[in-house]
Amino acid sequence: MTQFTSKNENIISNEQFTPDKILQAKKIITTMQNKVQSYVEEGHGPFLCAIYDDKGNLISKCANSVVNDACSNCHAEINAIKEAERKLGTYDLSQFNLRIYITSEPCMMCLGAILWSGIKEVYYGVQSKDVEAITGYDEGFKPNWFEEFAKRGIRAYGNIEADLGKEVLKKYVRDGHVIYKPLRK
Ligand SMILES: [Zn+2]
């Protein structure tokens, strides 16, 4: 499948889209990137996630809490999906036409969580290859996920305001915050 690229901004997607489609995503992701630092200062990881409905109502917003919760799966997406499901009282979010906005591309675990949740659209900032290059996190193996999501009717848009996101991650590393990952042989 072709990954559609907008001319000016290198936004990638698994559907053909017009730039105005991602205007709201740009605002939300920019706002979140600018809040990352305050969460990091409270011990969170450098990733934020928010879930909105198709009318623009905020359903949940969470940061990565791996370190402060001592839990390897407390990624921002998992935290936000759990909060949304609790709030809406269901394990199946598909009826609500929800959109998930994330400061960086979901890792392999979070892609699975999004798939199971019934969320319909994914918008993210920094691509995994850039997250890994900057931070050293291992985002996992995710073959053809754009294509696999498209097959399931889940639209995805990435590399949104990525330059800002990369600066946020570089600062996290520069400031000496923990890069949590298991030891590998
Ligand atoms: Zn994740």
C-alpha cells in the first residue's frame, strides 16, 4: 500500500487525505509536546496521549507513567485507553468514533491496544525510527502496520509536527532522564 505524503510537511497516512484533515491534530499534538516537560518533571516518561470523540470532546489524556508506576506497560496510550474505557463504561470504544493523538508513534504493544480498543483514527508526532535514534528506546517490530490498520478500517496519520517532538525528546535525553528498557544480551 502507498503511504500518502503531503507535499509540504511529509505527513504520512494510510489513506488519501487533505491537509485540513489534520489541522486539529496539529493543534492537539503541539499543545501536548509543549506540556511534556512539566510531566517529565513529575517523573513521567516523555510521551503524552489524548483521546477525543469526533465532535472534539476530550475523553481522556495521560502521560507515560512507566517509571513512577513501576510498570512496563504504563505507556501513555495504554493509560489513556484504560481511562477512556472506564469513563465510557465499555471495553469496545468503536461506537464512539474516537481519535487517539500521541506525541510519538505507538510502539508494538500500543498498536495492539489500539486495535483491541475500537479506536477509529490514530494521529502521532515523531516516528519510531526517530524516537529510537534520539533516545535508544526499543519500539519493537511493526511490519506494515499502516496497511494492517487500513484493512481494519483504522485510519492513521503520522509525522505531525515532528520537528517539535524531536526537540522535546532530545531535551529529555540531554537532561539525563531515565531511558527504561530491559537489558538485552
Ligand atoms: Zn507504547
